[in-house]
Amino acid sequence: MDFIFIEELRVRAWVGIYAREKTGPQTVELSLTFGVPDTAAARDDIADTIDYAVVIERIRAELAARHFNLIESLGEFVVRLLFEEFGAPWVKLRIAKIGVMKDVRRVGVFIQRGREGVEPPATPV
């Protein structure tokens, strides 16, 4: 099974429930791993896979335009985007707010989802 990974993608996003988090966007960091068709490598054609550059730009655009109260909701939104718009069979996502609390480097969530009965493989994000 083939997959694409995107590590430490930093995006400005509107997320949070606290007053200090609603004054402006904050930096979130995403690391994603998602399944792609095995045929991409065989035919050497971008049309047979998921274009990671398009994924990154869609995530940036969507997160800049929306507000999420919870980082969990933001993460679920990204997973649904990969399922519905890009056809990924499974997604693993680690997403974190950076420096939102004193003496804490990151606070975040890890989400694994497969669509339609597909289980994500035991690969790290």
C-alpha cells in the first residue's frame, strides 16, 4: 500500500474557545499521512495519485476562511476534506497548536480514520 506524508505543515488558522484565541489566527502544525492508489508509481502519472501541493493549498485556504472552537473539529474537517475532495481511503493526522500555553511547546490531537470500512495501516504519522 502506498501513502503520502506531509510533515510539520504550518498553517494560520482560527481555532479556539478562549478570548485570547479569538483575537486572530494562530499557527497550527499538521502532519498527515494518507493512502494513495498503488497505480501512481506504476504509471508515473500525477493523475493517478493525490497531488500533495493541491492538498496543502486547499488546507491553507479552508483553515484561513473558517473558525473552529476545537482543534478536534478542525482535525475532523481536514480528514473529511481528504476523503470527500481527494478520495483518500484513509488518513492519519496529527495537529497541534504551537505555544498556546506557558511552558508548553504544543497541544494537539491525533486522528486516524478510514473510509467505508478501510482501516489505516499501522504506519506512523
